[in-house]
Amino acid sequence: MKIGFLLWDVQSISGGANAVIEHASGLRRRGHDVILISLQPVPAQRPDWHPGLAELELSNLDSAVEHKFDFIFATWWTTYFELWRFESTTYAYFNQSLESRFYVDRPPKLLNRLTYSLPLLFVTEARWLEQFIGWMQSHAKVIRVTNGLNEQLFPCVATPPDRGRALRILLEGTRELAFKGVDDALELLQRFEAASDIEVGWLTTNSLGLKPSIGGQPVEIFERVPIHQVHAILRQFDVLLKLSRVEGVFGPPLEIFSQGGTAITSVVTGCEEFMMHGQNSLLIEHYNRGKVLRYLDRLFKDRAYLARLQAGAIATARAHPTWTETARKFSLALEKLHEQHYANSHLRPALESLSELRAHFLQAVEEAAGVRASIGQGERVLLDRYRQLKGLPAVKRIQSWIPSNVKQFMRRYLQPFLQ
């Protein structure tokens, strides 16, 4: 089979891209013709942050549209709107999170929800997302394939290594995305009473130039580290502190489990897949961040409790499926659909229409932003008051009494005067 994966950028280091590369590599090993298609220009020097990139075919969008695919996957919501460009038997979405939650502004949130408007083939790694997709698109076929743990990149240790007297804490995440909670974690560590007795590291794809210190000691920063070097960093730390507010299923806690560490994380979607409070990790509610300091104090003072959590973490990592196993499950699911002559190529015109709708919507948003910028403060107040007036229950009741044909006539009559 010929299978394509649309990525935003093959150079970007992320857990989502890692999952795509692992599945693509597994499909290639099973004899399928796989292409990673980047919406951003493919660099002349092949990216090497993941070893799987060395063996996979990389292509830009213009070259890839010449191929005919059996399956073509969007892997990020913006790539969904490029699916129509390809000729494929099956159009699919490898959906790893509810990505509208990544944004504060309404336009990207609304556009993101369009990605659930058609019954494509959906593949996801999370139980909660499988359920959500079923609610949003009841006619779609949904396949759930658990994310794996790469046994070559993250070989499980038998016991936690000796890390010395200080409690060694690792933060993980980029500062580009506020919902990753890096600044929250740094602020809490500044308040930790035993801050002088801890050592802090930070694994990130982008620190935005920040060089923090905790307890008078600089935080050791590991930035844009190739994935084959990550396990050596994780092995140096007792506990991962990750306070992200939005996740699909996060990988770093499982990865540090494999290296003999435990984790303190937010209760977030996907954590239920492998995290068990008090057995392999500690979980906190978003509204109760003060627990972080209490948990760190407990781990610092009670090393037997820390050891029990770390032992549970190692057991969890050892029992977790490998990427070899989960990629095989992904491949078998696609092979079965191919044998059954599953197809949804009739959705291509609808995908093109959604892409056009997105373009018109963005243009309208841009024009509205320009108009709003040109409106004076007094006019803006009047417009806001007008909107409030329209929302009053009494006004809505009066509107409900007016027949629709009268409303339409008045709009047509007044339109020339309002232009």
C-alpha cells in the first residue's frame, strides 16, 4: 500500500511528530510505501532529530500531489485542509489531541472543529479522544492504537541509578506554549523551602532564551536534543515535574519511568492511560498547585516512598507496549481495511470545499480586524451597546413575533443604505 502522512514541518521536534515517525517507520518495515509530506520546505540537509527520518521518504507538498495513495493522513489540524489536494482511496486523520484547546482566540478554535465535520477514517491513541470523535462524528470509523515506547531509544533500567543526596527534578516543555506550564513549574520551585537541596534540569525544544535559577543554582538546560540522546538525560533525574494543562497522551512521563524516575503531573486528559497516583506517580488538580510543594517535600524527606514510586514506574514502563507492537497493530488495521476495499474518496470534493471555507473565513477575520482597528473608541462603545441591546430577552421576544419574510424584506430594502 502507498501511505502518506501530512506534517506541518519535519524539522519540528515534538511528541506528536515522534508518534507519526514511529508509525510510518513501522509501516515501512512491513513493506508499505510510506511518504512523510511536509507543508514547510524540506531542508537540503535531512533532519536527524529522530533516527527514523533517515530511512523514510521525505517530500514537499508540490511533489507529493503527483502520487496516488491508498491512505493519506492529516496529522495536525492545519494539514487537514490540504488533504483534498491528493488523490487517495481513503482520506484519514491521525488525531492526537483536541487541538482547539491549544488556542485562546475563537477563529482557530472554530476552524479546528471543522476537522470533525466529515466521516473520515480517524486514528487516535487515546480512549478519551476516541470517545470524543464518536460523539462529534458518529458515522466515522475510528481506530485506537496506543502510543508505544521505543525499546532502542528508551531501554528500561532494572533499578533506579544512584543520583546522590539532592532531589533531582526535571522540567519538560517549551515556553512557546503557555499551556505546557513551564513557567508555573519554575515559579513553584522558587517557593520550595528546600530549594537549595534540589538540582533542576529543563528539557525543552525552545527556552525562548530564559536562563532560570532555583535556590541560587542555575537550571541545567537541555535544548533541542535529538531523541536518541534523551534517555541519558532522563536517567539523571529522580522526578519529572510537568504541569501542562492540555495533552492528548503525553510521552515524557512514560519515558522517564523507563529510566527509573517518577513524575508529578497535572490531572490532564490522557494521564489515565498509564499513570496511577501513589503507585508510579503523583497527580495534582489544576486548581490545587500547592500540592506540588507538599509532594516534593515528601519525596525529598522520604526516600523510601520515592523508591516505591520509581519501582512502580519501572514496572509500568516494562509492561507498556513497544512501538514495534503498536506500529504493527496500526499496520494490521490498515491492511484489513484495504482488503475489505474500504474507501471514502467521495469525500474529496467536500474536503476541498472545507479548505475554501477556511480561506474565506480567514480573509473575513482579517478584514474584520482591519475594520475594528479603524473604528474609534466612541463608535466601538456604540457597537458594543447595540450588541447588548440585541441580546436582551425583551428584544428577542419582539424579534420572534416578526415573520421571517418581513425580516428578509427589511434586510433587502435597507442593504443599499447600509453599504
